[in-house]
Amino acid sequence: MKIIKSKILNSIMIALVLILFAECNSQKKLNEEEMVIVSTFINEKLLVDLIYPEINDKFFQQIEKDSTKHYSLDEKHEIFKNLQEEVSQKKYYITISDTLFAVNNDYYLKGLTDAQNFRFINENFIEKRKINFKVMNVRKNLILVSSGKAIDKSRYLGSYEISRVIFGKDDRAFIGSKKILENGEYYREMTEFNKRGNKWVIKERWEN
């Protein structure tokens, strides 16, 4: 009888160890993917949105150079795409906190996620996380600075904070951002990511 009990206890202990090991591996993988999403958000969403006015101005300047020329939609798209590539290569300065802020599971988050039938699979987004930008794949022409003092204002994009990533089922994830205003206040928004194959990409507005 004692031998049977001992075997049962050993089996339970082994099962618990395996469960703990699986959970640790799963959390490690999510932490790594979080850094991928953060760098992608900075490179492909934050930067592009911030330089959009400059791209837009250059676009209309180019279109208006010859008022007699009629551009097709495809031609306009190509012009805009080329200008976006050109402008995004310029050197810019930005202030981004090296701590991913915690996301409160509040009415704002519930309203956003519940409306899209989104269910998160991680809970660590309620805890802030320190990160190291030096080991991240942030664009080389996007220079991280502690503040915008003594920097050309036309090259300075402002001060921002980025949130922990909220991972959900069906290869979906949300990340938040805050723009810190001069009076210390801020406004925030959430961006959705979808995983396609092994790559996290930003969900476009027109996608279902």
C-alpha cells in the first residue's frame, strides 16, 4: 500500500514539474514575442503615423506641380508609397520610456476587447516591464533621447510610453501607447496585431 501511495505521489510531483516547465517556456516565448511586437509597433506604426503630415505635404506639393496632369489612383498610390519610403529614412528623434506600462483591466480595455470577442491568454500585462532598447530591432534613423531639449523641433517626434502586450486567442494581440503632452497629460490608443505564419503584423483598419 505504501509503495502504491509513493508511486502516486511521485507521479503527481512529476506532472506538476512538467506543468510548471511548460508554463515557464510558454511565458518565455510570450516575453520574446512581446519585444518583437514592441519594435514592430515603433518602426511601422508609431514612426509612420508621426511622419504622415510631412509625407502628405510632400505628396500634394508633387501633385500640384503640374495641375494639368491627371494622376490615376495607382499613380497616386505609387507616389505616396515612394514619399513614405523617402521620408521614413530621415533622421528623427523621439523620447520613449524604457518601461512598458501596465494595462489596467478596466472599462476602456473591456469595451475595446469585448466588442471584438477578444479573450486574453496572459495576465502579466497588469505588471510593468523594464526593457532595453539596445537589444531591440529599432530603426537606426530613429534616435532615442531622454528629452527634446536642444533638438531641432522639426526632427523631434515627441514623448511616448508603450504598454505591455495583451495576447489573445486566435493569434491576436493588442498594444497600447500614450503620447505625453507638455502639461503632463496624455492620450492613449490601442493597436491590434495579428500573427500570420510566424510574423506579427499590424491589423489594417479595413480588415475584419
